[in-house]
Amino acid sequence: MKAEIEVAKLEECDEIEFMNFLKKDKILNIFTICDLERFRDKTQVWIASKKKRITGHILIFNDLIVNTHGPFESIKELMHKITLAEPLLVMEPSHLKDIERLYEPIEPTDKATEGKITAYHVMKLDLADFKPSIEHNVKRIVREDLKEILDRFGEEWKNRLEAAIEHGMAYGAYENSKLTSVATVSEIVDEIALIRGVYTLPTSRNRGLAMSACSALIEELAAKKKTPILWVSKDNLPARKIYARLGFRPTRHKLLGFKGRRIIHL
């Protein structure tokens, strides 16, 4: 007789066992690990298991973002725990068919995407392959820089940089003595550091500023013996070119993301 998949809330499971399960693949599970450690009150996790062995999970963060991980037969059981009307969904490609039975894609999670579903390449930089290029003034961003960030980048980026300062690190590249490009790391799990929040003001793009900011950031990560990873939309060719020049290479992981609208009549 085929073993059934059981589904339970994290609170009903052995949390140490679950965290050990997540850390078997820190690259794929870095958001789940960090959200559980920092934002437990905003995080829901449902776990699938078979014969008492964990097979997959879904993370629901802040009643908005949903991540699904595991084999498709586990996700088929887990996805019915997602009840949000219009969540931001991130999933492994094998989950798409079943998720689309519940949610219609209405917009991609990355603005550079052609179409309604973002396809992410998950990339990693082996430090031996790192090729830095710093052609601008760069510095580590600190709290005293937040006012300039608010004035030049806006409230959203000020909040992102503040989180990076608290939990990781951020670097900025300067043009004409003004902060113009930023690169941040907010999620670090053991030796893995996720680079996100790379942004250059629109009027200063294509001048190598993002390359300078990322290079300075990675130099500090390398000094701390951290391995950088990142997600990039396959349609974001300028960003992919920068990361390839720095030495990033694709991992075996690919992810899909979109904002979905729940389908009432299944």
C-alpha cells in the first residue's frame, strides 16, 4: 500500500529536525531559515512528510508571500493550505501546473520579465572565480547614510538598506560625490550570503556603477569567507551580464514567481 503524505503545522513538528532539513540545501531554503529566525510572528510553515520523513514545505510570510519547496506530490497536499486572495508566489517549476489550478498569474514578481511569470536563475559565485571591477568611489553603507538614501532612492529603498545594515551589509557606488547605486545582503545563513537589492538610479545606468557596488560588497563577503548567491530573472539581461562578469554561475536551482489571483471555481 502506498504511503500517504501527512501535512502538519511547524508548531506540531520537531522544529530542530525541520531546521536541519532546511540546512541540507541552504541555497534553496535561505528565506525560510531567515524568516523563521527573525520574523516568527509573521511566518507560517506547513510541512509535508512521508513515513515520518520530511519531504517538502510551504512558507507563508506576512500574509503575502508564499514559497513552495519539495516534490510535486507533496505540494499537491500542501497547496490547499494557501488561502490568500492575491499572494506573491515563488515555486519550483514542477509546482506550476498544480498552483495554476488555484491561482491565475496576473503579474510577474520581477519587472524585467516578459510575460506574467518570472523565471529566476539561482546563481552562485565560487570565490576563486571572482573578478572584481571597481571604477567608482565606493563605501560601506551605515545608518548615517539613510537620510541620503531616503532623499535619493525613496522610502522603500531606505527600508531595504536599513534591514541590510541590521542583518548583513550594504555598499554604495558614488557618482559626482552622490550615492547612485547600491548592493545589499540581508540574508546570511552560515557560509551562504544572498545578494539582493542591487539598484542603480535610472539616470545613471550603464556606467558600471552596479558592478562597482557589487564588487565592493563581494570583497567584504570574501574576507568573511561567505559564498555569495543571488536570484536573477532570465529576462533581465543587463543584470545577468554584470553577474556573469563578476564570476557568478547558475546552480541547479530554478524558480518561478508571480502575483496570483485565486480562482474561486476550481
